[in-house]
Amino acid sequence: LGRRNFGVARRLSKRRSRCYAVGGNRHFTLPNPNEEAMAAIPEKYSDLLAPSKKSFAHLATLMEDGSPQVTPVWLDYTDGMIRVNTARGRVKDRNMKVGSRVALSIQDPENPYRYVQIRGKVAKETEQGADAHIDSLAKKYMGVDSYPFRNAAEKRVIYFIEPTSGQGMN
Amino acid sequence: LGRRNFGVARRLSKRRSRCYAVGGNRHFTLPNPNEEAMAAIPEKYSDLLAPSKKSFAHLATLMEDGSPQVTPVWLDYTDGMIRVNTARGRVKDRNMKVGSRVALSIQDPENPYRYVQIRGKVAKETEQGADAHIDSLAKKYMGVDSYPFRNAAEKRVIYFIEPTSGQGMN
């Protein structure tokens, strides 16, 4: 069970952080490069975000009272951003604004002991292109051209999540 | 895609909350019974917590700065409590104290569109029996009698999570 950290971007803290394998026994002390740049997801885990892999993200958001909420969602990854799609008014939508802190756990559907965990923040949200985006996710996950659960009464929204830190287990 | 709420226990809020299917199109307005009792996980989703099902929980905890963190963990369910097992000093251990608010997303390994999401709080933590407990989880998930990643230098801890609310999608 090897675990690797990838580009940790922290602006405020110089503390070193520790990272551990879930169910594993390796402890790594991670460097904290104190970088400003967005964290890149390493090549090693990029397949978990690829169109060919039907990995769900378990997306954690914060409720108004600060407590966590987590559910599985579809995702894609483009230009260094993880994108998820929800509808206006849902819990995730109400919990996510630009700047909101979120976290994702993405497990390999073929090997549950291989995963990447990502922390990040909402960099952008838009309704533009959100209908086409949910269709592209339906294609990725269900192999269909059009999102089969579309509800004419609801407005879709794309959230762009900028990874700021993460660790993988392989 | 049907989604059902189960016993929502909220002491402080009388607001009605809404709940939605991820990737689905059903909106339900949930009753808020304002009960004090622990929420029971309905029979319909109990198989996701059973020893026979190798469902991982994606457990969200809160970092010291209030941001969410989420990773896959093993779980079992006994006496109305979800139990997870970690080691002293890990991120999850540092984030969980008695009373800490957590959330779990538990997907059916045979059908990713079937899951239960749970919010709750840490009711108890103990090192007592934690070595035997990690062995029993290794038995459940890996079919082995003894946890293969044991590290003599680390102390195992069991966390007991009391569900306070949750929804399922079936």
C-alpha cells in the first residue's frame, strides 16, 4: 500500500502535515511547499478522473451550520478542474458558492484500495452549458446520449472545483 | 430512482429541509419530526451495512479549520451505531472527538445508484477492543483472520457514530 501526496497548495500555513494510508500502515510526513499554484493531480491517479473510468466522487460539502454532508456524484476533469453537475435548490447547490471548501474521495471501481482524496474549493459555478454537461456525464457513466433523469422544471448547474491538496493510495 | 428519508433527528431546528436524488429528478420535502432519538437506518438499506456486503463508507470529517475531508473507510454497524476504526494520530483520529459532526456516503458495490447517506456525530471512542475490531473488519472486507497492515507502533481506535439523519437512494 503506497500512498503519495501531490502538490499541496497552502497559502497560510507553514505547518507540516501528515498523511496516512486508510487501512494501511504507512505514515508519510509530507512536505508543505507553501505554493500558490493549484495542485495538479498526478499522472498516477489521472485515470481515476478519465472519461474511460466510471469512478464516482463522494463529494463532501458543508451545511449552513458547518456540519459535513457527503453523497456520490458524477464528475469529470478538465483544465485542472474537477467538474460536478447538480440542480438549483438541491443540498449541494445550496452548500456550494464560489470559495466554498469541499472534499472528494474517488475510489477506483476496479480496486477499492486504490483511491485519491482531494480537498479544494469551488472556483466557479455556471448554468451555461450545464445541460450539455449533464448529457456528457450521462454518456460517460451510463453510455447514453441524453441524461435520462432530466426534469424540465429544474435548472442544471456546473461547479468547477479547484484542487488545493490531495493524497492518493495505490 | 426513488429516495427515502429516514428518521431525521433535529433538536434545534424546526425548519423543513429538502432532499433530492443525486443524478435523479425527484424532489422530496422531508418532514422534520424534531425528535431526540437516534435515527434508525431503515430495513431497506440495512444490507449496505451488513457483514455480507463489502460497502465502504466515504467518511467526511472536519479539519481544524472547519473544511471537510473525506476518505473511504471500512465500517460495521451494531446496536444502532456505525463503527469505524483508525489509528491514533491519523487525520481522521485528529478530526474526531466525542460530539464531532461527521457524514458518510455508503454505496452499494453492486449498484452505484443505490446508496445511503448518513449524517451523525461521534458518540464514543475507545481503544478497548480496537485490535479485535480491525481484525473483524479485515475478515469482512478481505476474508482474512488478522488485519494484514497491522503496525505494532500504532494504537487502533474504534469510533462509534450515532446517525442523526440520512437519506437513501434506491
